[in-house]
Amino acid sequence: MPRGGRGDLRLSDGRRLRSPPGAVTRPTPARVRQSVFNLLQGQVAGTRWLDLFSGSGVMACEALLHGAAHVTAVERHGRAAAVTRHNLQLTCHPPQTFTLHRREVLTWLQTWKHSAEPRQPFTLIYADPPYDGGLHGPVTMAIAAAGVLAPTGLLLLECASRQPPASLPGWRLGSRHRYGGATVLVLQQVLGNA
């Protein structure tokens, strides 16, 4: 997928966001973002949104724009996490809240599961692992094992259209949406597989 020019990252309301420098991230294209939130119409307001492999934080920012009550973003790269924090601060308005974790996603999911403090699961999770990183299967397994998704929640998994995951045990495919080089799978966890 083309990375697009820097400085051209805008939210659906026209607000300009920062984009991380270099080629560390691959911001989700505007067409994909718009389609995802059209697909979720009426389901985002008041939810807890988890953005894994957050990059610029643009999906978490869109979730806030669409009324999410809280977003959590997880991004391991320092410069990208700093941009995510800036973008979330720009977009988040009380009583909305956000949390940013500068951690590797699989490590963060394991930590979330074993934390002593009470954890509230997320209603919607957007996961956008590096397309060629071999992480789609491990991430879906870690999400299921951590119990991070509410029982009626949805996982939206972005992948390369040319190479979608072959199988994701413990997950039921609700729908598949192709947008050129990007495909978004809408998944529900099969109960009893956590």
C-alpha cells in the first residue's frame, strides 16, 4: 500500500493531524477509514476503542470524532507514539479520555491479561499489524487469550488484500471489505475460545 505524502493526514472533519516521520508506519488511507466508520455507523458512540499498532493514531482519533468514550492506543515506536499522543490530545475532548502505551503489542496484551488491577474489556478493536510481519495470527490469538475484547465486541483486522490471513482459529468472520491494497476483516470471537 502506498504510504502517501507526509502532512496530508486529515480526519473526516477536515482537521489536520501529524504523521510520523520516515517509513516506520503506514497510515490507514482516508478511504479505508471512511468506509470503516460508515460500516460501524451508530456502533462507536460511548464505546471503549482499542487501537493496536496505532502508528499516527488516526483510527483512534476518528473513533473519538465518532463519539467513543475512551480510546487506548498501543504503539511501540517512540517517534510514532509521540505523534499519536499529539494527535489524540488534539482530538480528545472531555468527558472523553485516552490512554497511550508505548509497548510492543503482544507484550502489552500479555501484560493486560495478567495485571492485578481490574480491567474493562474493549467494545471495538482495530488492529493494523505490519502487512508482511506474520503477526495477524499471533495478534488474534493474543487478543482472545487476554480477554481484552468484550463478549459482544468486534475486532477489525486490517491486512494486505494480496495476502489475507489463511485462518484465524477462535474467530468467526462477519464480513470482509476490500479497498484496493487493504482489506478489513470484521471478526467476532467464538465464545469458549478465550
